[in-house]
Amino acid sequence: MTQNKYVRSWVDEMVALTCPDKVVWIDGSELQAEGLRREACLTGELIKLNEQKLPGCYLHRTAVNDVARVEGRTFICTTKKEDAGNINNWMAPAEAYEKLGKLFKGSMKGRTMYVIPYSMGIVGSSFSKIGYELTDSIYVVLNMLIMTRVGVEVEEALGDSPEFIKGLHAKADLDEANRYIVHFPEDNTIWSVNSGYGGNVLLGKKCFALRIASWLGRKEGWMAEHMLILGIEKPDGETRYICAAFPSACGKTNLAMLIPPAFLREKGYKVWTVGDDIAWLRVGKDGRLYAQNPENGFFGVAPGTNEKSNPNALATTKKDTIFTNVVLNTDNNTVWWEGLDKNPPVHAIDWKGNPWDASKYDKNDKSTCGAHPNSRFTAKAVNCPCLSKEFNNPEGVPIDAIVFGGRRAKTAPLVYQSFDWEHGPFVGSIMASETTAAASGAVGVVRRDPMAMRPFVGYNMGDYFAHWLDMGHRIPKAPKIFHVNWFRTDEEGNFIWPGFGDNLRVLLWMLDRVDGKVDAVETPIGYVPAPGDIDTTGLDLSEETMKELLSVDKEAWLADVANIREFYALIGDTVPAELQAQLNALEKRLSE
Ligand code: OXD
Ligand code: MN
């Protein structure tokens, strides 16, 4: 237990508020973790899985009303409303403390409070930041032990400093109507109550490493982004690094762990994973931008993960993993989810804990799913077969390219490059995803999700854009910025681009652009590859189809400009003049 007086007095205060029967300090040891797993199995909070087939693996089920992040109940509490901006929900700090204080009051009576000292980032690295999470959930403790670096070494690194993020979480009675995920960036504080779902309660992840960290990054001159980090090893042994931001559930984990297509594998290309969800970015001494993954594990979406889509993720989950809300196969005590394989278990329990009959499964009716569509695996990074050897490098990895991406049926081409750095944040700011009605091919609703950070920026979105522009001036050797869309569809609504491992072909074009090895075609939206510059060896894609994938539909883009204007108006007058000028220039180029 730390002697840090700031930690001790804050813990005392939170104990007085929540009134736990017992307080347990988490030391990061395997012995303590094993004791907690055993206790959780006794109460039913965890189910131990088949030790031969899935050693060290467990299943957990959340309450049925508590299966995803709750954006509508997530708040940024700054003294001035304009500091949180129009995109975030805002509450005055005093009001939030009072409102949640009542919910926390006595909420741990009859329960144990666990005190988790954790580091986001490699302990002792200049990137890293320390947090404490107080929670009444063993599930949270065990997930934090996988997702972050926990224990005595973290307390030693903090020493007697007051610089730590104070996280308080209580399950209370899981009451949806009183569920709140609240951030006080001015106080380095996060309060989460009435949930037991990962994204709401593993406070190191979205709450700290994105919302609070983005606030700190702006103050201190660095960036916290919703980005994967991957390394591409070339046949000559050199490895180049790329960061990519896609909205939730658009395949970041799959891209981060991709397996190159056979002809590139044979040439000697390899892909290494540094991170699948969050990147902290700082300018290095050499003037390049460096990235570190602040997490220590993966909290991935299970459904759809299989031997084809992501064999590396699947392999990562074969030991030491906590599965949440997947199907339990009662014949052999293993797990299953939709899209794992074509052999659903015959005797099974669904994510709600009820007997499940796979033969009644109808893919158009989510209520018949055995696993919840947002069911998850929490798996250790060290168990990932393609983990980068730079994963624990305290300096981070140098970034050559930043990639933004969305899910667009028609508008965005397969790939384009921004004209320059200033145009890059513009490209990020107009990121969007849409739903497609597959049957009719009709285009659905567009949700603008700048830099994939709409739910995660801990301050005013316009100020966040300004920070991106400002960072351009601080990075002498800035990465190049690109946009991709793996999801372009044909008239029948079928995806045109094969995706998955073949996405490496597009990343290699980017690296050629970075190295000045290949020309590109200038279009109103940016530079696109010349026909033939993306290697399509072994793919069944005609030149016509490639042209279609890379085409820019001016009418669709002009309609998009109108939608972007509305979105900028929603953010308000903090949108930097530079980005408004970029939007006007785009419109002009499209109209010419
Ligand atoms: C997300 C996640 O929702 O990573 O983005 O869980
Ligand atoms: Mn995410």
C-alpha cells in the first residue's frame, strides 16, 4: 500500500462516501489475482472455462441492460460549458458531484472496495500517466490487470506526486436510469456508477486514455487518439509504422493484426501489432511523431472474429482471456459466438444465461443471437502472435502515415491522400460512416465522427481541431495523412474491395507516397492512386473495378459538403477558420 498522502487521503474520502465493508489494495501479483478469480467463480461472477482447451480463461455475463457504452449518459464536466462544447453532454461540476455523490453514498456497503494503481503506457516512459481506480467489481480488477500495467511498480513510479487520475466506480444496483459516466478534466477525476460493462467501467480505457488524456494532450502539447498502431516489416528488414483511426466496430483490431496476402508474405512482408484502439502521440527529439499504445491488452469485439477475419486475434484469446457475453458450450465448457465458425454448439447457454437453440438463429433478428453483438474478449497483448517487439519500447515508434477511415457505400474512394498537413485535419474532421440498406443498395444515415473521436474528445470539438492544426506546426517531420474506405459497394450492395489482409496493398501505396516513389492523380478531394499503382496481383479485380473504387463522385461530394457544413455549424464558432476555408476550397474545386 502506497504512502503517497494524496492517494491515501483521496481513498479515505471515497471510503467515507461509499462505505465498503473492506478495502483491498491490488498489488499486481499473480497470487492475489488467482485468489480473486477463485472468489468470482464461487459467486458466479465468473465461470471457469475448459482448462485444457482454454487455459486461464473465464466467462462473464453482464446484466442484460448493460451491454455497451452509453454515450447519452456520458458527461464532460467543466466549469465553463463552452470548454466541453456542443458535441459532448455537459453538466456543471458541482451539480455532477452532488448528483453522483448521492448515488455513490453507501453504495459499497456489504461489498469490498478494490484499489487499483495502474499505468497507461509503459511504466517510467515519458508517455505514461498513472491512475487509480476504486471499484467494487472483481471483474473490473481482473480486466484492468489485463488491459493496463498494475501494481507496486506503478506506485513506486508515482512516488509522492499528486499527479494521478482519480477514478471511482461502483456497480450500485446497475440502474439504467441512474447510470452515469462522468469526467471532471479540471480535477483529473472520473466517476462511473450503475454499470458493469467494460467501456463504462474500465476507467483506464476510453475515460482516461482518450477523454481525460485528450484534454491533457492539448494542455501539454501531445495527442491522445482513437487509433491502432501497426508496423509493416519490408523484405529488407526495415519496419515502418502507421496509425489509423476508424469509428468503433469498423475493423481496427483486424487491420492492426492483418496477415499479408500470400504473394507479399512470400516476398517477406510481415505486419506487427503495436496497438488496436488507442495511440498516444508525442514529438520526438528527431522531429518525428512517435506513438505508444497506452494499453497492455485488447478489449476486442468477439462476433465476426474467426480464422479468416483475424487468426491472430483468435490465437490471442486461447489463454488468459476473459470473455464477456458470448455463448457457453456446455458439452465441453468452451465459448462460441456468431461468425466464429459454422458449428454452433448443440448444447449451449446464451449471453443472457438461458438455454440457446442454434437452429432458431436468424441473422436478421438480433434477439436470436447466442452471443451479444457487442460481446467481447479481454486478452493480454503478450499472447498476440504478431505483437511488435517495439510494444514495450518506452520511446514509442516513429509514425510515417496517419490514416483516417469511414464506412461509406459510395462517397469516399478506396484511398486518398491529403494535399498537406493542414488539409489532413480537415480530412479527419469530415470523417463519417453510414449504414447501407443492403437489399436496395440505398444509402443510409450518415454519422459524422471526426477522427473517430466523436464520443471520446474530452473537450470542445472545435478546440480539438485547432489542436490538430497546431500540432502540425510542432512536428518538423510530420507524417503524411490519408483516408481509406474499405466498404465501397457495387449496385447490388456487395463490397467491391476484398478487405482484410489485402488492405496491406493500400498501406504499401501510402508508404511509397511517403518515400516519394510513386506519383498520384490530383482530384478535388486529394491525391488518389494512378490506375495500376495499387498492386492487385492475385486479385480478381478488373481495371474498370479499380477505377470505380478510386473514382470521386462530385455530386455525392457536393451533397456531403452540405452535410459537413451542418455538422460544423453544430460544433459552432470554435471550428477553426482554416477548416472553414478548407471546406469552401473543397466546394469550389468540386464545382469547377
Ligand atoms: C469502442 C471500443 O467502442 O473500442 O470504440 O470498445
Ligand atoms: Mn475503440
